[in-house]
Amino acid sequence: MTRFTVNGNPVEYLLDPGTPLLWALRDASHLTGAKYGCDDASCGACTVIADGEAVRACTVSITAMEGRFITTIEALSSARNHPLQQAFLAENAVQCGFCTPGMLMAAAALLESNSNPSDDEIDAAITNLCRCGGYPRIRRAIRRAGEAMRGVGTLAPPPQTGGDEAT
């Protein structure tokens, strides 16, 4: 039995100890925000945060996570009001959306340790692949979210999705 904390909740997995964290999260915990993309840690679509560090969940076993604190995209902000979520929307940094959860989690880990990263620091920390090529907008969104987190900049509220908006 493997035990750790996911999004603030203790979990116990009765799975093979070598099971990748990605599959435990998706299949056993029904947390499908982390995406399966490559199975070799090269794309970053499966990125989660483990004890403050961005981790590629497709290649790390649940045993390696024993006793750790895992945060998935589902816990970033269900209200879509995290500065990164707002900045990604404001900067049009989301295109197809497949890489977005992993990008957000990698960026969240970066901004937690450095809320004012340079472009070089962003590039070093965010090695996730965006097949749509949105890197300039992603960098702007990360810088914008960092500014908001430092109280320097502001972010527009996320767009409404309740169906009431004018067409």
C-alpha cells in the first residue's frame, strides 16, 4: 500500500508499487487534468507538483511519492481565479489546451519559488512542449501572473462561461 497526500487529501493506493503516478491519479483517483502525452517525461503534459517541485507524473512511481504532498491542476483553483489561469486567458496562451494543465503546474512551481523570473529562468523551468507553439504568449502569461502575485500588475477576471454572456 502506498500513501501520500493529493490536493490536501490523504490517499492510499493498493496498486503495484511501480505504477506511474499519472495512472494512479487518472485511473484510481479520477483526477484527469494531468494528461498522458509521451510516457518518457519529454512533453510535460502530465506535470504535477510534488512538495513544491514540478514532477513529470508519467515516469515517477507511486512508491517514489510515498509520504509526499502532490498538487494537481484540479487543486490550482476550481474557480479559475489563480493568477496563472487568469494570465493564460488574458494573454491568449491557451490554444488546443492539451499542454495547458502541465504548463500551469510547471509555472506554478516556478512562481512559488521565484515570482519575478527572467525569460531565461522561465525557459529553464518550463521545458513542457506546446505543439501549437504558444511560447511567447506563455512567457508573457507567466510574467504577468508573477506581477499579479507580487501586487505589481492586475488581471482581468476570467471570461464567464455560464451561458449568460451576450453573443
